Amino acid sequence: MDEFRAYDGKCVLVTGGAGCVGSNLSGRLAENGARVIILDNLSSSYEWNIPVHENIEFVKGDILDDEVLKRVFRERPEYVFHLAAHFANQNSVDNPEKDLLVNGLGILKVLEYAQLVGVERFVYSSSGCGVYGLDSKIPFEEHDISISLHTPYQVTKLLGELYTNYFHNLYDMPIVNARFFNVFGPGEVPGKYRNVIPNFFYWAMNQQPLPITGDGSETRDWTFVEDIVSGLMAMGVRKEAVGEAINLGSGREHRVIEMATIINELTENPAGVVYRPRRDWDAKTRLLSSIEKARRLLDYEPKVSFREGLERTHEWFRENWELIKGSAEF
């Protein structure tokens, strides 16, 4: 889009830029002429996943490390996309103190440095799967958040929004809170605390049965990473987005058993599925975003269908299978 040429010649910091969303975002920013600094400690991502581009610089470091933050903010980035996080629900249940440190103190430190250099826009990756609760109406609308949450990850993702709103209200920092819904696509390596789709591809390609926690009728609002990146890019340049929380989803729900069936079909996996008890914290049987606000403020419109997204993810797995096999940690 022509409006994305606003990034041309600008310095952009992407924390967590080696992950699925971050690597795809960094590539798109670089293609639009931005000078991108990726800050990532590689705790749940891999350097081989970072796009190779003359406009991308990778800095290995932690958002809790002041010396590292001083180094990257010395470049005076005009835009910050804060994607670094302690991910995700089960990991936070197992490691609640680390979750609070990274997702709480981490975003506070990044916001403080962003305030010092006077960034033009600060975009925070919140979680639509986190800030809405059982008492929120479906489809989830931005005003209907919950404080009755089920995991530390959900708590700290909401905390991050409270901190960005604080910096916006007190210091007039131009922030946007992006609420992601079930992102998937090329760039997400499977592992113990990763999302279901990369893990299912990994197991299916090893001809193992896919474990469904529940009865398979549960639905999720899976959103292809390319569409998420388009929404984020618009959040960085649209004045109407400043100070807002905006859902980035597909606006459609698909059943878990449908997803598993497609993955087994694409990978020609004969092992089928196995059913296991639902996890204690996994209380939401349906997830569905309202994306009307994103349409209105960002001209956001998801373009990649669920099946096409799964096909493209499968292609990425096949092309990078040896790297993925060597990196996946369960």
C-alpha cells in the first residue's frame, strides 16, 4: 500500500522480531524502505528465521537489560513494534514470575526508553485471546474486556495495555494496542509452549496422531500472519489508530477438528487424532473477533482464507523441515 511508504528511510525497532509475527513484519518493513532493528533474546525463536535483508540489523539481547535497551534506542527509532513476550498460556502457568517480569517490567522498560527518544508511534502486541473473558460477549468487541482471567499470560497482556494507556494519557505517547487472535503462518517453529498449528504440522509430518484437548468442537479465530502484519503496518501510520485498542483477527471461527483434519490431509498423515482432557485453564470453547473497528480505522480486511493459510504454512514447513526438526523443543 502507498501509505506504507511512510516507513521509507525511518528507523523501526521490532522487539521479538525473530518470532513468527516479528520476522514477517520486519521483512515487510524492510521492503518498504525502513531501517529495521530486531531485538530478540532468541529464548523462543531462532536466528535462522530472521529475514536476510540489507535494511535489517539483528541485536541479540533481552528487553530487561538496560544496556541492550540503551544500545538500540541510541539509534532513535521513530517507530516501535513491541512484540517481545513471555509466551504463552501454559508457559505462564508453569512460570508465573518470569511471565510477570518479561510481560510487565519488560514493556515498562521499553516504554520508558521510547518516551525518552520521542517515538512517532508505539504499537503493542496485546492478545484478543487474553483480554476477553467468559463474561465477554461473542464476537468480542474492544470495549468488552474482562478482569476475570484464567492465566498469568492473560493478566500480563492486559497489564501491558494498562501501561501503554498510562503513557498515552500522561505523556501523550502515540500508542496503539493490537489485540491478536490466534496468529499462524510461516515463521512459527513448533515447541512445548508454542501454538497448536505449528505443533500439529510437526506431529503430522512425523506421522503421529494429533492430540485434541476437548472434543474438537471448540472454535478459534485463526488469522494468517500476513493479514496481521498488514494490520500492524496500518496501525503505525494511521492517525485514527492512536490511543486505541483494535482487534486483529479473521472475523471467522473454525473448529479445532476441522483444522486437524486439514493438516492431516495436507501432510498425508494416517495417524488421525486422539482426544485428551481439556486443560484446567482452557475455559473458552469459542473465540471470535469483531473486526469492524479495524475495518473502520485501518481499512483492514483479511485476505488469506483459513485453508490457504494452512497450505502456505505447510509449504514453509516442507521448505525448512531440516531446520525446524533441529530447532523444535518439546
